[in-house]
Amino acid sequence: MCASMPASLHSCNERNPMNDAGVPLAPAASSALPPAVPLTFGQILDRLFRMMRANLKPFLGIASVPAGIMTVFYGVMLAGFLLILQPWEHPNPAAMAMKMSGFMAVWFVVYLLFMLVFALYFPAGIYAALRADTGITVTVRDAYAKALQKAGRYIWLMILLGVIVVGPILVLAAVVGGGMFLAFAGSSHVGSGQLIMIPLIGVFYIGVAIYGILMGLYLSLAYPACVAEDLAAWTAIRRSFSLTHGAKGRIFLLMLVIYALIYAGMLVVELVLGIVGAMVFLVGLLLHLALNPWGFIGIGLGAILLLAAMFAMMACSWAGYTATFALVYRDQRLRMEGVATVLVG
């Protein structure tokens, strides 16, 4: 592949594009090469829309891997909650606590697996987006094959990102939790010391939210830099801190727009499902259908439709986010270095 080059030479990029197997690929007609100049906020959104439309199938195909795994997990957890905990029965507090502890342990293990999945999804999705930005369509297989070539590096990068973002939050949570324990332990009544903990908890949550958002913005270009410039994990993190200088507000607004669009679509789907569900319930009442089994069958079908909508929402969200990170990465390199990004390695 070509190395990074000055913006004035961007037009020479990929004259004879091929995928990793050496098969020529035609540029996407509706995703023409962008001008080798920095883009405005509106131009980035327009570019994102055009690129998503021209590469919707591969983008969603790549994003369907983490979305599918998460959807299956949520479905299994929901079924397990209903079948094992049986909330419709008279609850036994002690047994319920033990079962919930087991659920939390399973959730923690699966969360680690999610990190592994996303450690491979992000480079695959960003690689496809960076290639699509030059007019080249990448298949799902090619994208994940590229990610697997340096899986160890990408997994290590995900671990470092998790430590940077989550580590301080866990330490602060331990401090706040310890303070609450000391404040309430051995006390039979609520005093001024206990009352002071209430606003402190609110401050803690606000601080965690602000810290998480800021660190997410600082680290948002770590994977694009790691993929595009073939950087080691720590180097990619430092690179992201440098490239996001002066762009964090723009990145936040872009993420907010994508989230708002996806959330609005999900609300429409939920509204439609709610109306259909209410109509089916009313018909069931009029026909005097028994709750068992028809009511449970209806609930099961509703849950399946809701999980399908959740899958679509997650796939669209992650595809949009990774494509945006790739576009912002390219734009920041143009703004700060006058370089039109081309993949290295």
C-alpha cells in the first residue's frame, strides 16, 4: 500500500485498487474521493452519509459481529432472568441474592469477552472506512483478516484504553464506597455525616460522566492511528491525544448527531411495536384467549422483535461511529500536518 503523502498528491491514491487477495475492486461510484482539504462539520456529515450509503452492506456486515454477539447475550440473559429468577413467583430474598450474584459474575466474564470482540471489530471497521474513504470497497472477510493479522496489538490497545478510562473510576468508586461504609457502619440513626454523603454521591456520578466523556474524546482516534499508521498501542494512544487537540468538541457533536439519529429511529420502532402489541393484546382479550400459552407466545414474539430492533440499532450505531472516527482522523491529519491519510502496511 501507499505511504502517507502530502495533500497535493492525494489524487494519485489507489489508481489500481485491489483487496488483500489481489483482486481488483471498483471504486464506489457514490463515494467519490473527498477533496484533499479539511472539511467543515457539515461536510463531514455529508461525507459520512455518502460513504455509508455507498458501503452500507460491508459496513453493517462488519458491525453485525459485535451487534449479533451482544444481541444473543441479551436474549439469553433475559430468558435466564425469566426462567431462573421467576419474578412472577413469591421471591425468596436469600435465594434471589445468590442468583443475582451469579448473574453479576457471568456479566463480568461476558464483559471481558465483549472487550475482546470490540478489540477486533474496531480495527476491522476503521480499516474498511479508511479504504472506503478512498473509494475502495472492503469485504467483511478482508476487514477481519486485516484485524487478525495484528490481533495481539489491538487487544493490548483495548486493555490499555480500559485501564485508562475505567481504572480511575473504580478507584474513586472504592473510595466513595468506603466512605459510605464508614459513615453508616454501626450507626442506628442518620446524622449530618451520613447526610453529607448524599450530595457527594451525586458529585461522584457527575464526575464519572465528565471524566468518561473527556477520556473517550481524547482516545477516540487511537484505533484509527494504530490501523492507519501501523503504530504500537502506547504510541497510538499518545497519537490520539495529539490529533484530538482542538477537535474534541467537533467529535462530541458528531457522536451526538449519530446517537440522536439512531435513538430517534429506535423510538419509532418501539412505538410501532408498542402499538402492534397493544392491538394484539386487545384482540386476545376480545377473543378470550388464555394467557397460557397464547399470552406467553405473544410476549416471546415481542421480545424477539425487540431484540431484532436492538441488533439493527447497535449495528448501525457502531458502523456510524467507526466511519466517523476514520473521517475525523483523516481530517485532523490534513488540518494539523497537511497530509492526506493513506493506510500503511
